[in-house]
Amino acid sequence: MPLPKYHQIYLVLREQLHEGRFAEGLPGELALMAQFGVARVTVRRALEQLSSEGLIARNPGRRTRALPPPVSGESPGTKGMERANLRGLLENLVTMGLHTSVKVIEVATITASTQVAEALQLQLGDPVQKAVRVRSTKEGPLSHITTYVPDTIARRFGRRELSKKPILVLLEESGVKVGRAHQTISARLADNVLAQHLDVSVGSALLAVRRLIYDEDERPVQWLHGLYRPDRYTYEMQLSRVGSIDAKVWVSKDVSAQFN
């Protein structure tokens, strides 16, 4: 059963809020009505849900503004939990890269938004590299990946390097010793931009991955936002009572990357 239209709009706006797109305030109701092709009552219901969750503040006669997120990098309640480490990750990503191709959509140095600054433990407005790529298998588009890397690290590589190597390999070649990662997996509906890049219909369900990479000194070095087609990407995890984690990422029918 398809999600109600207002809930689809709510999900898209919520994701954009988390990405820090509305630092100057959200578009007005008329602009949102035109963007999504819906009636005012539908837009208002989506905004009411965002407001009830404390994500936006709505004041009559003023522009709707985004509210700061509760905490960055790690989700509430995750402190002290066991996390998967990255042993063997680089080697397996290289193997996966041999069976996939990547298209670099955008590489730019931007100023860190509130969310990016908090995740990477930077000051608001510090320079970071934002890179957007689409990775594909022989069957077609697989993922839409956005990464944020502190400029002090990312200045060592650009569009040319990102089109040839996985970004974790580039980090290590830049002198970063990768330590651990904190990852969350959820769902998101494809907006018109994602639908075009991933060759799916607007409103299609995507697997959303947020991954914060730390170096061996516990400094954040990369924040990744990944959107994956669930028909071409599977995440499998096995847990034990002693807290060890064994996870595999299955891409398409013939490529996998292992997280040990």
C-alpha cells in the first residue's frame, strides 16, 4: 500500500533537514505546493508532523525555520554500544570497485553546515569537501553517495581521483589511518533528483546509510550519506552474545564487500 502523499513529503523534507539544506529557512507553503504538486492541506500536514517532532519552528507571518538536531555523529542511546570495526574493509571495497563503475556528479569545497560541522567535529563554516557520486553495476545504477571530508584531508584528492578509487583508499593514501565506523541504516523515499540518478520512480523506497568514519585517534575523517536501490544492495549481519559483529554487503548478484 503506497504511503500517503503528505508522509512522502514529510520524509523528503526530513532528510533534507538532516542534510542542512534549509539554513536560511524552509520554502513557503506555495513553493512546496508547486514543488510536490499537491494541495496546501497536504503540505501543511507534512509540516505539522515535522513541527511535532521538533525539527522545525513555525511562526505565523515568519519563514519556517529548521531547529538544531539533538546530537551529531551518534544516535541517541548508542554510547557504549559495540561497533563494527573496519578490519579488511579497504581490501574488500577495492575488490567491489573492480566490478562497479562510478560517475562523479559533483565535487566542491563548501562551508560546513551545522550538521556537517557537528558530525566531523569542526567549527561551523569550516571548509569541507562535498563529493556526490553514483556507483553502478552492469545491471544499472546502484547507489547515490554523498561524502563530506575535512578540507585539510580532502585537498589531497579531487574529481579525477574520486572517479578512479574508493574514497577510503584515497583517505589512506592521504595519510589517514582508518580506525572505526559508526553506521546507521534506515529508509528513504526517492525524490525527483534521486529518482533520475538511480533510474527509479519518484517515491520509490531506498536504503539509506549514514556512516561516520574515524581515524585511529578517534577523529572523524569522513561522513557518508548513501542511498541504495534495495533490489541491488543487501546488508547482512550476524551478531554473537560476546558482542562481535560479522556483516556483509551484497551488491547486485556477483559483488560483495565484507565488514569484519
